[in-house]
Amino acid sequence: MHCAGCYSRCINATVDEAPVSQLIDKEWGRIFKEASSLGISFILLAGGEPMLRWDVIKEASKIKKIIFPIFTNGTIMGEEHIKLLDGNRNLLPIISIEGSRTATDSRRGEGVYDKLGSTMEQLNKKGILFGASITITSDNINEVTSSEFLDGLAGKGCSVVIFVEYVPIDGKSENIALGEAEKEYLKERVNALRKQKEDMVYISFPGDEEYVGGCVAAGRGFFHINSHGGAEPCPFSPYSDINLKNSSLKEALSSKLFERLRLEGILSQPHKGGCVLYDKKSEIEALIENK
Ligand code: SF4
């Protein structure tokens, strides 16, 4: 999903959450069209819950040159949704799951695990490609990387597993973020899984960035558009100095903040592992204040 090029090939878009001043469907449609004309290949739709922005999903379905992985909680999947996904294979549902029934239901609510199972069954019946997204913490790392758990997902028709390392952007809950030994374990385990279970695609974020030359934020391979239209280096680095409501994508990619991050070498600075911009957040805040 991330590329090593010096110009963005991927966008992460948060399409819901903000009740006021969020981008409307036509604005997202304009952004998607411009992205297509710039050669951007992937736009990840996330939230909150992007399936609540059905208007935006419909706009996405029209842009056939772009693959839209939709990061959904998987609980909103009626006939209408399945029909749209079935007819527009550029839409790729990625269902969030926490691990076992106990882990999923305790974090997401009673009965959610069964609901996700039924959503996967519906997608599988129609032959719709889908994946699972799992936030990895020090609490669930062993379970969600186990063969038992992953074979269970494959048995339900899941073809892509995305491991997303938990990043405590609020500075709280650092206790469940992965330590150095756990990051190393994850890296080795993902490499082993890629050799052992070739029928499933495994993506590890941000772990895989080491294979593409480090942090790909700020348009180096990837950037984030929040639900208000703010262009941010990455969802894990929520700072912005330009808005897509009144700017083009090309202008956003050349924003002062993005250019300084790319040109001043912050993205490639040494850091403690995991997310470089989280590690360097005081430097980013200084860039915004002194722009
Ligand atoms: S800001 Fe962090 S998570 Fe985002 S691309 Fe850079 S290293 Fe990866």
C-alpha cells in the first residue's frame, strides 16, 4: 500500500467523524478524480466508520483506476452494501478484528465477533476479495500472529491481513504499545508467515517501511486527508497547514509542511523504531509554529 517513490501513490482518507465542516461527497469525488489523474493507485478509506458515509463510498466506486481499501468495523453490511461491493471490485473491504471472540467482543461489544463472521461469509459467498485489519498491542501479539487465528481467517475467505502497530498518539496507554523485542518478534513472524502461507497477503504497518526506505509520510509515498479536508503527513501525525476544501491535491503535496518534512530530512532521521514522526512530534510542532 505504500510505495518507495518520491511522489505519493497512496492516500489515507478519513471520511467520517466530524459532524460539522466535514468534506461532502462532491468534494471527495473531486479529490478522487484529481488523484486518479495524478496516477495515485490506492486510497484507503477509514474513519470512525466509513460505511456510514455511503455517499462517499459511491463516489469512490466510480473511479475505477484506484483501489479503495475500506477499513470498516464490518457491522454495517446489508444487501445494498454487498451489491455495490460486488459490482465495483475496486472497493476492497478490510474488516477490523481484535483477535478471538473474547478479545473482539470485549473491545467492540457483545456479539460483534459473530457479526464479523457473518459479514465475511456474505462476502465470501459472492467471491468478493476482502481482508482483515488487526491493531497489534503487547496484549494480543501472540494470539493474532498465531497459525490457529490466521488459518481461521483464511478459512472464512480472508485474503489480506494488515497488522497495524498500536501507536499511542495521545501519549496515554503507552503500556500496550510494542516494545523493541515485540517489534523484532513481529518482523520475524511476518517474514515467516509470508514464506509459509503464500495464499494470504501480509502487510505490517509501520514495520514494512524499513523495506521501502523508512517513513513514507508527507507525500513521500503516502499522506492523510482528515474528515475536515486537512492534509496531514500521516494519520499518526495529525498536523496540517493546508486544506483540500480550497486547495488541489497537487498544492497539498507541495505544502510548506510536507516540503520541509521531505527536504529537511526529518523523515529519514534516526529514531527509536516504530513511527518516526511520533518520535519527533516536538520537531513537527515547531515546524507548524514557525512556518
Ligand atoms: S509517520 Fe510514522 S506511521 Fe506514518 S508513515 Fe511515517 S513512520 Fe510510518
